[in-house]
Amino acid sequence: MASIYERPPFYKGERKWDDNETLSEVYKLRSNNPKNKSLVEIHKDNGGYSIEFTVDRMIPEFNQGAEKCELTWVDSFTEFENVLQGQHRTAWKQVLHEHFPEPVDATGPVPSEQNRNSDENFRRAISLFLQRTLNEKKPRDRQYIYLQPGGDYTFQKAMMTKPFDHLRRFEEMLRSAEALPAGDMPGPNDALQVEWFYMSFHQEDRNRYLESGRRLCDETLATVSEYFDAIYNSQMADGSLTKKREKQIEFRAKRKLRHDMAKRYNDKIRHFANQRYGREERHKERGNSHRRVFDKSRSYRRDDRDKSRHFKRDDGRNHKAPPKREDKVFEGTPCHIHGPKSQHSFDKCFKNPKNQDKNFHDKKRNHEAHHNDEQEPEDDEGSYSSRASPPASDSAVSSSAVEEQEEEQYHVHFDKNAKRGSFGMAHVPRKRKSVKTPVSTTLKRKAKTFLDDDLDFGNDLKDSVLMGLDSLIAGDDADDVTNQFDFK
């Protein structure tokens, strides 16, 4: 605030203390003269009742008590500190330190402006104390601006306050303002005081004053108060002033409620916005927690990636790097197979026959599929006489025997790469083989009897019979080959 017209006043129309209530602590001032038994109580001031209490209550009480107790001006400088508290006492000590220091040599001469034994210097010290407390060099001008109309802060009469009570408060504020340190503005004269007092009333009451034909140049503060007091009494009698007061209270309550509702609405919207923003941020953190963030402004080397804090996953786990491997220097004769740079000897080399596992090849064949085919021993020429299963015996072969023989020709092996079943084993599918139709024993017996007879049919007939038997054994269809010797 650059201008003094934009600053608020030091005290307003409503006084902050009441004479009937119990005020702050009191200080009992006594005289230094043993013959004077006077005791004066002075209210201590800590700044809680505004500067108006200081200039209108505390300072006048101290001046009266100092005069009654017959204090010298030097004693007044000392005793005035005892009636101050808080920041007020600090300000008073600073004023004495800067402008009225105690002389080093009590017998030596003291400058007139620093002499504490002077009425003028004591009043100047009070003025400096008020300026330092208010942090204002012209406090009287600032309070006059509040009393005159047209400023940002103006003195107005309350609706239910009586005009004469308002007049007394106006005169009290003028008197308190005159006790403040002077500034550039002179004090208002009687005519200007009437103008300021008239402008403190409501616009509707001032319009009625204009309608009456009266002029302010012929008025005083008392006559203006009498006219507005008559209007006040008439409005209180018909109840119009009470209704205005109720409407005023209702309007202020609605304005406060509207402000509170708007504040609550804004707070709720802000709360929802913060929740949405928090959810989005958490979603981003969860979505990007497994990704590495690269800073494009710098060039990364492959060795520096894991060292940077940007590449550590934020998943709550401690990723402790493995310790660096420190290779031990090999001392001994290096392996002659792997060269002089090898870090092991031939005794520990895996190509050493002593270190090889003898059962390695046998273990390797444990899981290979094989068939339990019974093979005939080799003949003299080194070849197998037959690589198929042995032919069926002369006895009848049942179907169950054939199935048992087929089940023995495969086995189940374990394969870690195959898809495991309920028992963890992979089944090798078996191939369906053609089932040979067994020849009945009766047919073989009749054919053998027929061949063994003494009948001489020649070699052709015998060969034909043998070919027919071979065809039956091979399982050919009866529709394709005509069996001429179907004995029944």
C-alpha cells in the first residue's frame, strides 16, 4: 500500500474494551519520597486493546499518577517501562537506547536532546514510542482520513445506535486522534467536524434532512444530532427500523452462507481433482515400474546403466548386485591340451580319461525307446536267419495271446520335453499291426494226412496243395482264392 489513504485505521467506531469489565493487570505506582504515602494503580498495556487504549487510558493514568506521587522526569522515564508489556516494552527500551541513553559519566555534561530530566524530552519520547509501535510516522493523519468521508475506510453510524451515542463516539475518536503524533494534516475546525459527522449517517436519513430544507452551515454537532435523533425515535415507534435491521441480518447471513457454500463447493471440487490426479499418478507409476527411463540429454554407456538410479526398479525388492569375480592366478603346470593359457592342469581336465565317467554311455541309453524282439543267433555266414517274430506254433493261438504279445513290444519312457500326464510320463503311441489269422488245427491235420497217403498224384498236385496252405496261413481272403481242398 503506497498511499496513506489505502491503509486501514488504527481503531474503528467500535471500541475494543469496556469500562465496566475487568481490564488487564495493574501496576501500583509509589512515590520515592518517604513522606508521600500515595499509591496509584495504573493499568498495564500490552497492545491488546489497540493504540486507542494506550493514548486514551494508560498514558493519562500514568501522567496523573506521576504528578500525584511527585515523581521527577528521570523517575518517569524509569517507571513508564513498568506499565508496559510485550512489544510495547521492547519499543520503549529501544527508544531510550537510541535517543535517551544513560550518561557514562554522571558528573559530566549531558546534551539537551538526551537529557531525561526534561518535560519536553519525556513527551518527545512518548511520541517516538507511538511511532515505533504503530510503524507509522504520521499516525494522526491516518486516523483523520478514516473520520473524513470518501476514503476506502469510512466512519459510519450503526443502524441501531442512537444519534447521541454516535456523537459521543465521534468526539472520543477525535480526541484520541489528537493525542497521536502530528502529521501534515491540520486538525478539523467546527464546520468541518459537522460535515464529517453528517456524512456518517445513512443515505436515507440524509435525504430526509435535505427534504426538510435545513442547511449545514447553520448547524452544530448538537443540532444535527437532535434532528437525526427525532428520525430515529419515529422509526423505532412504527417498527420500520426493526424491520430494516432484520433484513440486514438476513442479508448478511445469506451472504455468509453463500460464501461458505461456495467455499465448500470449491473445496469438494479441489478434493475430487486431487483424488483423480493421485489415481493417475499411481497408475503411471504402476504401468512404468518395469520400464527403464533414459535421459536423452546425456549419452549412456552400457556399463553405466545399472549404476544410475534411473534404472532401478521401484518394485520394493532389493536388487543387490553380485560381487565382482576376482580370478585367482593359476600356479602349476597348465594343461597341454588346452594350451599354456589354461587355468587348470591336465589332472583336472575333463578330457583326461581318468576324469571321464565310464557309465556315461550306459546312462545315456536309459531313456531310449527299444523293442523286446527276440532275435535268433547268427548263423555261420554272419547273418540272421530271421529278423521277424517267431512263427506261430502248431497249437491254437488265441486272440488274448496275440494282444499280450503286442503289449510286450513297446515300453513307456520319461521325456522332460514332452507334455506330461497325471503321472508325469509321456506315452509312446504304438503302431497297429496286422493280425495274422491262425489256421485251425483240424485243417492242418487233414492236410497232413492227405499228403502223407500213398496216393500218387504227382509233384504238381503236391505243390498246388502246399501253395494253398501258404495262402491260408498268409491270411488271404476266401473270395479271391478258391480252396479246392476244403474238407469239412
